[in-house]
Amino acid sequence: MSKKGMGLVIVAIIFAYGVAFTTTSLPYGKIIFVDDDFTNDPSNHKWNTIQAGIDDAEDGDIIYVFDGNYNESLFINKEIKIIGDGNVVVDGGWDDSVIGVIADNVSIENLKIENGQFGVFVNHNNFTMKNCEVHECENGLFLQSDNASIENCTFYSNIENSVNIIGRNVTFENCSFHSSTNAIVVEGKNISFRKCTVYECDWGIIAEYSSDIEIYNGSFYNIENKSIWIKYSNNISISYTAINDTFCGIWLMNVSNSSIIFSMFNLNKIGIKLQNSQINEIRDCNFIGNIGYGIYAENSFNNTIHHNNFIDNGINAYDNGINKWNTSIGNYWHDYNGIDENEDGIGDTPYEIGVNNDKKPLMNRIEHPPLFVWVSDEFTSSTPGWNVDHFDDIQNAVDAVAERGSIYVYWGSYDGVEI
């Protein structure tokens, strides 16, 4: 097909990508053009297959691929960028890997990758992938790499794993995963999933023998088994994440020094399962309408679970270990029947949880802004709920509490208050 305005395209690429290349150790290279309608023109670096463009390239070059269907497998052994323009489909015809990367500092953008044993197979470092789709493969992305960035990509309808990660310092941002057996399988360190969505898979994220894993602002729904299964790992951070309509929202198995905060678990069989896990924190979460259990803790110890809402679950919580279900305050339980004679917002009798209990169950649901706050001149920045619903100053509590909310002030000395 005829390509109009190619000169303008070249200028745009230079401005858009020249800076990125000059900030690395690589010199700025030439631009190679690929179109499935071209007649090969080696002297002007124009080719009708992407692999021919790769073979023509040197470290630091950019390969610009025009709209088209490219029935080929790519072997990238140079430090280059490949950028698609429009609907660029790379079809591997089920011949091993659609794209194989065996060089550092490779970047691919705006490609649709399909029909391979592996969609993209990477075993070198500093890999970047943006605005790509990987589908109809045995495995979508196999990433054996350090310092990789995957952004705005979609992985779907892959038979086994949409993504398999073995490495360190890997970030996924604004990506979606669906319609695969396993969305993501991880074994690594310092792996981050930010603003990602996983749905309609048998399993969501499976992480094993890993540390420093972050799941932030994620969405998981309609997962057959576990949305997030972490095992034999530590320093896991899960926050601002919604998990709905799965068998088990999060299963921590032999996990320590991790946190689950500001997240929602709705309409699952089990919200969170702790198994043989210790020194973890679960706080500021909502467990609503889970059919079996909100939290099920089995043979787990020294975990702290507080500042959560448990509402209309089959069984709000079960615990056969030794865990702490309250700090200065506990959790809100919709079926708590105790009274609060001194009106401090905390029930006078514990809420029973298997062989354990919440010694300070809340009389009011935790809201943001809070409906009930506490003030003590002994509270400090290390107090759970500090500057949220726990304050050492009455005026700060007045400023923070919700309209028609309540403030309970413990005995102490305080500055004047202006209401």
C-alpha cells in the first residue's frame, strides 16, 4: 500500500525517540522501515519482513513497521526498538516463539502477537514492551529478565500462562490478563503490578519463592480458583485492590512480613486464607458478602488483623492459631451482639473467632472519613490509625471526623478546641 507523508513520520520518530536513545549508552542509530507491501530496498533500509529489518539493524537502530500482517517468527539479537504503526499483526504460525529476544535493551511497541508456543520469549535484561497484545499462544510472555517494564499491554486466550516471570526489578502497569489458565506465574524479587486487571482465568497471580512483590490498585474478578496465591515468600504488599466473585481472593501460604491494606473482598467463597503464615498485617479492608469465610486463618501465628469491616459473610472469620485481631481498636463485625456502656465506640465483650477473639470489636462500621475517632495524648505516629481515626489532638480529630460522627477523648491534657 502507498504510505503518504513518510517524511513527516521520520521527523516525528526522530523527535519522539531520539532523546530516549541519546540518554542511554547507545548512540542514536538509523531508522529502518518495514511494510509487507514494500519491495526490498537495502540501500534505503526498506524491507517487506520484520526479520529482514532486524538483520539490517545495528545496536541503537529503530525499526518502524507499517500496518499489515506479518507471518513470521522474529529473532532479536541486537539492542533495538521495534515500533508498530496501526494494526501490526505478527503471526508465528505456532513455530516455537513468535518473538525471541536474546539481547539487552530491546523495546517493542504497538504489536499484536499471536500463534506461538511462546508469544514473546525474553532471556536478556532491560526489556521494554508497550501497547502490545499477546494472544492465542501456549504461553504469552516468558520473561527471564532483570529490569523489565511492561506497560499498557493485554494478554488473553493463552492456553497455559499468559505471563511467566523469573527475574528481578520487573514492572507491569495498566495491563490486563484474561481468558487463560494462569494469568501470571512469578518467581522473583521486586516485581510490581500496578493498575492491572485479571479476569476469567483459572488462576490469577501465582508467586512462589519470591520477595518484594507489589500489587497496587488491581482488579480481580471471575477467577475459578485463587485470584492471588502467594507461597513461600515474604515482603508482599497488596493495596487498594478489589477482588470479586472468585473461589479465594488471596491465599498466603508460608508467607511472612507482608501486608494487605485498603482492599475489598466481595462475593468470594473465601476472602483471605492464611496458612502457615506469620507476621503479616491485614487492615483497612472490607469483607462483604463472601459466601464461606471473610478470613480463614489456619496454623498461622503473630499476624495482626485490625481496622477491617466484616459484613454479611457466611462466617466472618475463623482462626485456630495465635493472632492479634485488635490493636488499640479491633474490627467491625456486623453480627456482634455486645454492648458499649461507656460509649467509647468499642464493645465491652470480645468477638469470638475460633479459638481466638477480637478484644476490642467496633460498634460502628469503619468509613472514610471516619464516623468514630479516638483521641489520647498517649497516641503517637506508631499508633495504628494515626491521623486517620487516632489522634493526640482534639482539634485534629474534629477536622477529620465525618459529619454527625463521634469523638471519644481519653483522659489527658489537650489544647483548646475550635468547632
